[in-house]
Amino acid sequence: MKQVIHRIGLLWTMDDETHSDGPRCGAEAMRMVGAMQDAAIAIDEAGAIVEVGPQKVICDMADAQTEFIDAEGGFVAPGLVDPHTHLVHGGSREKELPLRMAGASYLDILRQGGGILSTVRETTAYSEEALLAQAKTSLDRMQRFGVTTLEAKTGYSSCLAVELKQLHVAERLAELSGVNMVHTAMPAHAVPKELPAGREAYIDELVAMLPHLHAAGAEFADVFVEEGVFSVEEGRHILGAAKALGMKTKIHADEMVPIGGAQLAAELGATSADHLLASTDEGLVSMAEAGVMAVCLPGTSFYLQKPAARARFMMDEAQLGVAIASDYNPGSCPSENFGLTMSLALLTLKMTPEEVFMAATRNAACALARERVAGVIRPGRSADIVIYAALNPEYVLTHFGISHVRQVLVKGRRIL
């Protein structure tokens, strides 16, 4: 044993005696957090968990070379997983505040050439080094709140070259930081105001980007299926092309208007459908039947002042596996504070503390197809662990807006 985390007051492993993988679906399952008291965690030289168990048993296995990490009686849980971010982008969008204050909606601003389209212009203008510097600042903030695995999307692009630039920046960041990063291609994020060759040709252009992005490291493809953006038919075409390449799929679904994004996710067998503020009962049930993860983004609905996603229906009635994500982006959720995301899940999604932490760890890993490597504290897994300066998760979530994180380990290496 290289390290032992000891003096853990309360440990939530998100595991059980079966050591099964996969999401916890429905409220009852999502509250099974694998709680242990007075526990310790042993970690080997390679940064893998060797043993999890009673403190006395683990500490008796240590020797003179073992490094002890003192949890000081605090709460310990798996490293947080953020399954939906727009990490790499140029500029910011606080200049849209007067429009928002005057009552303009998200889609109103987009139609005027603002929103995503303004970020496309700035991202195009930024050099790769400038994008890297800005994204590194954001990633450092995310890590300080306990995020050890995350997704990074492209999508602020005007052409393939800009898409590849964003993807390359994300890959460089993953190497620099050591965090586990999943790459998603999202050229279908916004429709330019002018389409000289017509809409059909533009869709073809997006589809033609996918092989290049997949070859450059994009594992997932995503489409913003929404009124005024991409239709269900267009989403089906683009994501069908991605599946044919062997890419996994995600969908921005039913954020503003219920046009059928949830049903499309079920039809395609997407890994996840995200947002879901306006999804119908039928759409959510169809996702559950197809095994699609529901990813709720409470920071976005809070920032846009929209009614929150119906997480209680998802868990209690539809029996969905629910995850939460920050949706960090410059326009509709400009915050890297994943702790705040979790507090908003408690306060606006009406999730219990157990459900919140399950949605931010094990289930979030499933929303990234990382259920075998992240989101659970278990022997054989990487030691991605958060030690909180709090005695219990209730305090972490209710004393909101600040970080309660004392230490963060990624593969056994302390990054905070």
C-alpha cells in the first residue's frame, strides 16, 4: 500500500456487495449509496484502490512506507463526474445581460445573432493557445470543486478547422491536468443566420465533419434538437451518420419546446439525453424503456429562470437513471462550481442528498459510458476520491455556494 486514507467519518462508495456496473435507476436504487462509517481506503503505487473497509483492518495492513492521508473525521465520496460541459470556447457573454433583463429569451438572442453564434465568432478568432489558457482556468476551477472526470464538447465552430481546434485544446488539457476527459463532437450546435448553399447543404457539411472529428478523438456526437435549431429529422440524420462511424450519441433534448428529442434519444439508443425541461411523460418513459440516461442541468434552468426538469417524475414514475451536470458554458450557465450544481439539484430538482451524489458520481459516469472506470469507490478502480471538510453530505449540499472540498485525488495523486 502506498497510501491510506484514514479517519473517514462517513464514506459513500456508491457500490454494493454485488460490485455490479451500470446506472442506478429509480429513486429507491439511487438512494443505495454504500454507506460505511469509520472506514479507510488503501491505494497502491499505481493509484488504484486496493481495499475499502474498517479503519482498524486497513491501517493494520500498512507499513513504515505507507503515506497516511487524514480525512479528519470528514465525509468522503467518489470523485465527481461532470457529463455535460462546453469547456473550450472563446470569450464570454455577459454583454447579453441587458437583453435578458429586457425579457429576451435564449432563442430570441440566438435569432439576433447572439448566444451561441457570438461565441462561434470569438472561438473562431481565438488562437489555440488563447483557447487553452481560458479553458485551463475553467478546468482548474472545476477540479477544486471535486470534478475528476468530465466531458468536453466542441460546437462553437464555423468550420471543421475550428471544431478540430477545440478538440485539440481539450486533448491537450487532459494531458496537462491528468483528469479523465471524454470528448464529444457537436458541430450541430447552432445554425448560422446565413446559409448561402441552403439548409440541406449545411446539414451535409456537418455530417461530413464527423469522420474527421471521430478520427481526431471524439468518442460521442451530440446535436441540439430544438425548435429554431435542429429538427428531429435533422437530428436523426446527423446522429445516424455518427452511429454508422461507430460513435456513441447524446442529444440536447427538449430544453425549450417538447418537439420529440427524448423520443429520438430512445429511438437511437443514445447514451444520454440532456436538459429535458420540456419533455413529455411519454418521452421520458420511452427513454427509460430504451436504457437512455437522463441528464439534468439545474444550473442552466436556474440561470435562464426556467422551471426545473421534472427529476421526481423521472425517478419516481419513469424509473429513469438520472445524472446531473454543470452544462458549463459562456451563455446559459457560466459557472464551473459543480458544488452549486449539486445544491441546485437538491433545492430545485427536489432530489435527496443520496440521489444527488448518485447522480453526480455513478450515474454521471454511466452518462459518459465510463461506468467501469469512474463514479464508484471499489477495489481495482482508480483512486478518484474527494475528501470533504464536512461531517456529512447534508452539510455539503445545504451550506451552498462555497467549496467544502478538502482534498481531491485523481488516480491516487493529490491535485488539491
